[in-house]
Amino acid sequence: MFVYILECSDKSYYTGVTNDVERRVAEHNEGIDIESYTFKRRPVKLVFHTVFNDPIQAIHFEKQLKGWSRKKKEAIINGNWDLLPDLSKSKTPINKDPSTSSG
């Protein structure tokens, strides 16, 4: 099984899972399904794929990727897996001083 990321003509990303990545990319570009996310965003190009021996793991990774930010997807597209921990950190500052009140 393959998990893949396509870059659409509008520069958005589409993530999917398939047992034949070449066939699936061709199907996206042919516009077989009018309801598909990629239908109005063709042509698409394959920018990332990875193989899994276990379909359950592939589906799990696909769902995980779908929840990732654009920056995290671009990190793996560019082979920068080492950037993922920093990109996963919260951007919201944490107030470490407990608030006090008098009353």
C-alpha cells in the first residue's frame, strides 16, 4: 500500500492511499470522479509517496497526514523528516507564571 501526496494546480495538497500509485495519479488527472477534491484542481502531480506492507498502518498514516499543517507536509515532501518535531510544537506562548489574585 502507498500513502501519497499530490500537489494540485491551485498549489493545495491532496493526501490519499492506494495499492497502485501510478494508476491512482492517472485517475486523478483523468477526472473520473466529479465529486473528487482534485477534479477541479487538475492537473495534479505526485510530490510524495511511501510504501507500507501493512494496509492498516498505511490508512493510519494517511489519516495522520490529513491532519498535518502545510508546513509539516512540505517538510516530508522535501525529505526533511527531522523538522517535524519543531513543526509540531505549539506556537501559542505558554504563561509559566501562575496568575495570582488578592481578595
